[in-house]
Amino acid sequence: MLALVLDDGDSSDAFPVTNGVQQGCVVAPTQFRMMFLAMLSDAVCDDEETSINIKYRTNGRFFNLWRLQAKTKVEEDSVRFPVCR
């Protein structure tokens, strides 16, 4: 994987990322949040409407995906992401 550093519109040359962060490292949660935010904003910030629709049921088994295909008793909500502003 290649990465680069952006600073005030300027970017560095791409460099290979070969190592991760060891489990238990105090920096790991911060790096995970930064990477997850970058992936999330890349996935949803292309459109004007920045939200994801989620289908769910409050009755029945939570991880039974077959139940989400039913026409009744399935609710759908939108989750909006303020990261795109």
C-alpha cells in the first residue's frame, strides 16, 4: 500500500507502508479513527446527500439477515454523516 502526507494543499511523494501498529499500542485507536474517517468520507462524501440507509428489525434474531428481506416489520432509517462539510 502506498501513502502520502498532505499539508495545507501540498503533498509528499508516495511511500510504501509496510508495517502496521502493534496490538496494544496506545497510538492504535487514534490511527484507526483517522483511517476509518478517511474511508468513510471517501465512501459517502461524493454525493450531495451524505447518508446511509439502514434496515433493521427490533423483533427476532439480530444477525438473521433473511428476516431483513421481509416486506413487513422491517424499518429503515438514514444515518447522516457530518464529516463531509
